[in-house]
Amino acid sequence: MRKLENPHTGRQDKTRSSRGRRMPDTKPRLGGSGKLAGFALVLGLALGATAHAKDELTVVSFGGAYGATQKLHQIDPYVAKTGKKVLFENYAGGVAELKAQVGSGKIQWDVVDVETIDLERACSEGLLEAIPRNILLPGDDGTPAEKDFFPAALENECGVGEIIYSTIYAYNDKTIGDKKPTTLNDLFDLKKFPGKRALRKRAQFNMEWALLADGVKPAELYKTLATPEGQARAFAKLDTIKKDVVWFDSWSQAPQLLNDGGAIMVQSANGRIFNAIQHEGKPFTIVWNNNMYDLGAWSIVKGTPKLKQALEFVAFATSTKALTGFQDVAYGPPRKSSMAQVDKAIVQALPTSHLDEGTRVDSVFWADYGESLGEKFNEWLLK
């Protein structure tokens, strides 16, 4: 995935507005300095405004194998079908650049791939356009879009889900030893599995995993994490492995750490490990137990002068065939008609085959508590 390089922040007092921008949820869910930086941002806006004046749609996503898959199955086919130009750019996630563009009125981007946490925040802050559901294409089997999409993919009015991804951990068969980890508890068991663990340096996922490994039931997870006692419990569990944790910033570092022996287990977006196994022949194994799954979605920047074309692109990019292509990087398409077209040999590598073993990330929770928990997590790291 997933999705995905910057911590997501939100404010605790935005709970109501965050929830208020979501589509009505009538169905179960499937189970987000300084003067020099300021000058660079202003310069970027000025240059971007010039570039955006060209007759082309600017689409922004996360790059890597994931971005290459989007280009192959969404961007290039759209260009071929419509004859319209698309400028495909990378970014690192978050809402800061969206806020800068919308706030200044100098829109550089038209369509942006966002994690659900960022979608919640950006939509509640008025940074994204609402996307009418009647623009979505029916499934290739004729099923109306709103019946073909998984409910979670359409629950926020400002986005249309395009992938389901999971945060998992994996190990290297050649370095793990004779015993093989199979559960989340094994990640926290230094006696049974001595060695370094590599975790992404952020509160999200780590605090959930700490509580789950400490015995909190998935149904009680976010209720517990919202309390001071639950947060203290999560940090106490993380304390038990802290001295053996290698912290990293980007998902791209996860397979590298596993391959180079920097850690015997690594936290990762599932697609990164799948790519290393499938396309690089790495001897890695994914542990799906207690995976944390979520969705990525296409969104449209508020105030884009190319709204009509942006809507056209989103409709095309979330059609049955376009979404089926995500099997290339092991992300599950959130449409039933797309899942029906997935190669049967790949199905078990998709998060959609392991939802019963995982917990869905509560993006509203992280939109509300992300900032405060991020600060507490950073303070804990320094202790």
C-alpha cells in the first residue's frame, strides 16, 4: 500500500465535522519550517500554477510499483481512450500541500490519491470536492456501481475507494531460524524470536498492534486507545521491545531492511513485500494475523478548474477493469466485479482474502487523535 509516507494528523475537536462529511452508513463496514520551507512552498505554488495552465489533467499519487501499476491500468488506458493529456506526479501523502493550494487559490493538482485518514481530514476541512455517485460506471457485469462497490469504498462523499491494503509484518525465511512466527504476539516475543524488529516511526499501527498483542479485543481496540489508560498500556507494551526496534520512515525501506539483515521481522504495507517476493524472488513470508487494513481513494481538489475532466477520470479509473489491475501489486480492488476477474493464483495474496484475520483502521479516530498521539509517540521515542 498504504499509503503512504507521512504521519496523518487531525484535531480532537473535529470529531463531528469529520463524521459529518461521510456518506450515510447503512451497511456494515468491511470489518489516513522555517523560512526556507515557506519560500520553497511559495515557489512551488507559483511554478505549479504555471504548469497547471497547460491543457492537461494533473493526477498525483505515491509512486513506486504502486504508481507504475496505476499508470499501466488507469492513466495510460484513460489517455488512450480519451486522447486527453495527463501529468502523473508523485507526493508523500498528507494534507499540507492540499491546504496550501486551496488556501491560496493556486490549484496545481486536480486528482489526488489519498489514504482514508487524509480523506477524512481533507474532506472535513473543505479541501476536496464532493464526488457525485451517479458519475460512477456500472460493473462490467452490469451491476450498478453503488451495489458493486464494497460499502466502505463509498462512505466518504469526497472519495471513491480504489484499493484495499493491509499493514502486515513479514520475515525472511533465510534469517529467521527454525521457528517461524505466525501471530502478532510473536513480533513482541523477544525470547522466542530474538533479534531486531523494524517498525515505521509513527504512532499509527504500532499503538494498535501493542494493544492487540496485550490482549485487547479488536472490537474494543479504538475505544481503549482513546483513553489515557489505554494509551499508557500501549506504550508499556511497546517498551518491552523498544531496545530491539529499528525505526524507519518510508515503506520502501521495509523490504530492504528484511533483505539486508537489518531486522528479522519488518512491518510493511503488504504490497511492498508481495512485490519483493513475486518480482524479485525474495524469500519473504507475510504474517496476516492481526493485519490492519484500510482503503486508498481517488479524490478531487476543491476549486480545480478542470472538475468535469477530473470526474471523468475518477469514473474511468474506478471502473471494473481499471481496478482489477491492482492485483499486480497485491492490493484488493473494492468492487465485486473486479474481484471476479482477479487471477485465482493471486487471490490469497490480496488483503481481501484476509479481512477476517485483521482489523479495519478507524480513520475517523486517527483524524481526531492523530496529532495528540503523534506528539506522545515522539516524546516516548526520546525517552
